[in-house]
Amino acid sequence: MATEYLEHKLSLLPPRPGCYLMKDINSKIIYVGKAKNLKNRVRSYFKSSHEGKTAKLVSEIRDFETIITSNDKEAFLLEITLIQKHQPYYNIRLKKGTGYPYIKITNERDPKMEITGQIRKDGAYYFGPYPNVYAASGTLNFLQKVYPLRRCQGHLGRPCLYYHMGQCLGACFKEVPQEKYDRQIEKIKRFLGGNVGEVKASLKNKMVTAAKNRQYERAAELRDQIQYIEATVEKQKIISNDSTPRDIFNYYVEKGWISTQVFFIRQARLMKREKRVFACVNSPEEELSTFILQFYNRRNQVMPREILVPDNIDKDTLSDVLKVPFRTPQRGQKKALMDMAAENSKLVLQEKFRLMELDNRQTYGAQEQIFKALNLPYGHVIESFDHSHIQGTNPVSAMVVFQDGRPEKSMYRKYKIKYELEDHSGADEAANTREVIYRRYSRLLKEEKPLPDLILMDGGIIELRAVMDVLQNELGINIPVAGMVKDNHHNTSHLIFGEEGTAVTLDQKSQGFYLLQRIQDEVHRFAITFQRKTRSKNALSSQLDSIQGVGPKTRTKLLKKYGSVRKIKEAPIEDIIDLGIPQTTAQTIKITLSSIETHKKYKKM
């Protein structure tokens, strides 16, 4: 049931298209959605029964706001922008890049082929994505042997090694006609499009000729190339006689969750698939449409020529937004692949349910116990901080993030503390805390990113009060803060909370206490590891500074390339010279560092 305040707002909603932003008790945006009719859609959350994560979402909604748009297309685009900006907990959040490699033919006078993960609007040809870098490398190596372009730097004044091997057209010592490059590129495009019959026939003819001329090594090499084509291209599932790059989307819904599958069809074969499972808050059709728009809004995502989706999806609007035709196959191999994607979606979701039954009590429930002990409404995100130093030197701080009881390592952060006591008599824990808390949350405010639901400090009342002062008096925000206190044996003991540091205990056999231990151990481990790396780099930097001829630029080059004395000692002197360091200086570095290591070993004896 909606509160009186929400009922009043619901009565004012217009029957217009637009987006809505749901907020929790802390005014944090927890869900963003779109609607053709805002009045009907937003009211449905409070006037209908729900299950699963949708029911949990509705229980947390304390306010909402809406943004009206002119049409449904504008609502689509605005929804994606708002999701990326606010990263709401109940929306599916996709990474910005796929991480898949592509084969690129560069756009230059003497083009070359290379593997890349960066897609740019530079006029080059891009082919992929490939399942992994090994598949892309194998295909690239084959193409460089069969359809060579340029493999050298060009303009060397002499033929390069690749030219002698037949893998370069000779830009190293002559001007290659543009027409010759164009012919090769057309052959490469046909091959990568799945048309391999021509190249196989050509390779077989060359193999037979080489065998007749008793060039058995050459014949064996050609045989291996034919086998590579059969293994990597023809062995895959052919879906059509055309080479149209297309993506296939399908889904399965159960218990308030939606499972999606994406099949990448490239070179007339099934090249790669992606899968996602997330809460189905709206209708499955709208969830899939939003997912598709986010999917293609990621960096390094090359658009296909055609996208296949189920029949109940709004194909016209998606086609209008993405400028790619959306179709629904009715029969044949494409329809079979659509059915296969749906079946895979079902299997993935049912597997997730089985795992959730085993895991929920130990994660979500454990975090719920911590919030309940502190008398706080449940929150999804906990951020925890710890400091580390050696007798006041090289002070650092580290932050770990737990979401619903699970560590989110991609959100961990490390901080080098700028403030340090001049006499190195110890660490000013309050000053370190104030610095890192201000840096963390002033940045989140500046970038308009979500704030956590709880901050846990590894420390006592000093750190607790420092955090509260920075948040409330300097930043003007209110985030609950608690301190994680250890006993005399340096084991997790209890929490302290509030201005007076009131002790809050948890049952030491409860899942909540085990989670608290894990958070405290994890943030301590992360801080200690970072401090050791910092100390090691500073020690190496000091050693380099003492070597004659090594200035700031040389030191930076060595630290960036090697990072340790051992690696510099093991590096060939030619590699050090290649960094732009004079030969005399490079020799001095090697000799000095070797003598330091020898001296250390002698002292230990």
C-alpha cells in the first residue's frame, strides 16, 4: 500500500510518455523505468500484487519523480541515460565494454591487419567479435599468410623478413599499387564473411602443384592451412547461405527474474554468446528492450546488420533508435537458433534459482542482520575503510565494497595519504580518516554517483567521530557510520555506533557476525597489500635516486617498466637502453643495483 504522500503524488501523474525514478528512504534512486503512460505504469507498482525482487523494490520505495517526454522513442533514450548516470540497484547494469577482440584492417596508404579491442570511427574495417584472443590470433596469422598486406613499419629502404616469407606486399622498399591492396582487402572481407570455398580450392591446387614439384614442406604447410579452415570456419554451425552479421536475442522469465541470451552470428556461424540474469520489474518485453538498448550503448560494440528478437518486442521503436532492422524469424535455421537461445535462457535461470536457495541465507540475510543490529533500514551497499603505515611512513588507506553480503572487487579503491607526521612518530588516525573520507565522498557528490547505505571503519571512536564530522559538517550528507572494534587478540569483537560510540554486539555464531569478520579481514588485507607495494616502490625509487646520472625522468621510466630491483637486474642492458637511457647510465644502474643486492646478502651471512 502507498503512503498518503505517495497517493497524493500518484493522483497528479499525467497520462503521458516519459521516465520515472524510484527513491528509497535515503532519497537514493533505486530504479529507473520508462512508460508510454506514466499514470498507469507508476500506479501499477502500488495497486497490483508482486513477487520476488519487484515486491522487494516496492517495499523500499518512499518517493518518486517523473520526466515527461514527447514520445516513446525519447523515453527509451532518456531511460538509458538515467540508468548509466545513477546506476540504480534494481536496474540491470552492463559493463562499458565487451572485452572481445576484433580484427582490424587499418585505414592508411599501406594498410595492415591487427587485433584490437578498441573500436573507433577511423574509417578502418573491423571484423568480429571473436570468442577470445586466441581465436582472433589464429585467424589473423592465417590471413597474413594467405592474403598479406603490410607487416613491417614500411619505408625501410630494403625488403623486410616478412616480404621474403611472402607475408608482406613490400611497402618496406617500394610503392605498392592501391589496386593491389584493394584486391587483397576484398578477398579478406569475403573470407571473414564465410566465403571460404574459393580460398580452399586455391590452396588445394597449390598443394598439388607443390607436391608434384617435390616441394614437400610447402605442400605440408598448405595442407595445414586447409585443415585450419576446416577446423575454425567450416566446423562451426552454419546458419544461412549469406554472410550478414546478425545478433539474436531471446529470454525466459520466472519468479520475477528474466534470463537473456545473445548469440553473435559472424562469418555465417555462431561465434559467441552472452548471458545475463536480472530482476524483471516491468514486463519481460520492456525489460528486454531496455537491455538491448544498453547492450549497444556500450563502448567497443560494433553494430550488426540485422537483429533478431521475439515477436512481442517493439521492433519499430528499437529500429528507429538504433538504425538497424529488427526482425522475427518464422521458420528455418534462424528460428531454430531463436528457440535455442530461449532454451539456454531457461537453463541458466533455473541454475541460478538452485544457487540462490543455497546462497541467499549466507549473504543477503547476513547483511540484513548487521543493519538490524544497528537499528537501520536495510541497505544494499556497505563501504569499509582501513589505514596502514610503517611507523608513520608511507601511510595509505583502502576501501572495500560489499553489496548484499558479497564483495564487489571492481569497486575497491586505494588511496595514498597526503598528510604525514614530520617526525614519523606514528600516524594521525583522525587526520588520515578525514582525508580519505572527504576525498571519497566529495568525489561521489561531484560526479553525482550513488552513496553507500552504511560506512564501516576499522577502528574506534576517534575514526568514527572523524567520519561523522566530515560527512555532516563539511559535505552536508548523512550516511550511517559504525566502527569495527577488535579484541585484545586482534579478532573482530563488536561494532560501535553513534556520537558516543555505543557498543553493538552481534551473536558470534550468526551469519551477520561472520560477514562482519569477513569485511574487517578483507579491508585489512587490501590495505596491507597496498602499503607493501607502495613501500617497495618507494624503496626502489630511493635506491635509483642514489645512482649517479639517474634523474626523475629516468627513474620514472624504470619504475613504470620494471617496478623492482630484481626485474631491472634480470633485464638485458639493451632493453634498458631502448627506454631512451644512455648506455653509460644503463651500465651504471646495472652495476650499482647488483652491488647493493650483493651487499644485502653479505650482511645476512
